[in-house]
Amino acid sequence: MLTVSSLGIKWDVRDSPAHIRARSNPRQTNGLTSPALSSQSRYLCIISYDFPWTLAITTQDNRPLTVMDVLEALHQSLHKEVRRAEWALAPDVQRYMMLKANKARRKSTIAMGIRRVDWLGSRCMFKGLERDDELVSRRLMPGDQLNPEVWVARFGSIHL
């Protein structure tokens, strides 16, 4: 499991991973260049209880994914605009939460371009990746096989 406590970092996903701080020593973020998975895989898929989409991450060269590769891909995915289909499927309470998060993130009036990070509302502190075969099996399409490199992203409240 990849957790922020094991890495000793603190990351608000509204910010670039370049702004990650180490909890004890702000200059020490050595673990970010370490392989993200013990399997040394070049592929990782991320899902979450906190959002409905799937994020597939691969490396183009012949090296294992690093922690920073994963964090950068997660950041890029979360900063894409919410698609019309995603907005249409969101319940009213989720839409309200996204609009409120968008306004807070932009520190002004609600702006066009609701981002996926707004889907998280105030739960934008990255807590890590963990295995959750129950959620993975619920997200599989008929005929899909369980992939060992599907991980669940966990997020916590910014107020913690």
C-alpha cells in the first residue's frame, strides 16, 4: 500500500505534486522517485470511492512507475474538466458540492470549467492507494478479469 504516512508527505491534490511537502523535513521527498509498486510494474489503474472514473497509468520507457509518476498522473486526471456525461450522472447534492468546491478553489464566483478535483469537494487531501478487491470487482465490466494492479485512491478532508 502506498500511503502518505509511509512516504511522510502531505499533498492537497488541488496543487501540483511539485508542491508536495515532507511532514517532518520539507526538503526531504526522496520517496517520490521510488518505484510505486513492489512488483516494479509499468502499469497501474486507479479507482476510488470518491470519483466514478478509472485512471490508467503507464510508463513509455522500460522503467517501473515511480511514486511521482502516479501522483502526476492523478493530478493531471483530477484537473481535467468534468464531462457532460459525468455532470449528468451526478446527483444534485454532488453537483452542489462541486460548485461549492469550484468557487472555493477559484476564490471567486463560480466559474465555468468545473474540474474533476471539484468532485472531491473538501476531501482533497491525498491519503494513499490501497487494495480493495470488493470495489474493484464492483467496477468491472462483464467479462473483465481482476487485474492485480488496480488500486483504490483514498482522500481525506482538508480540515484534518
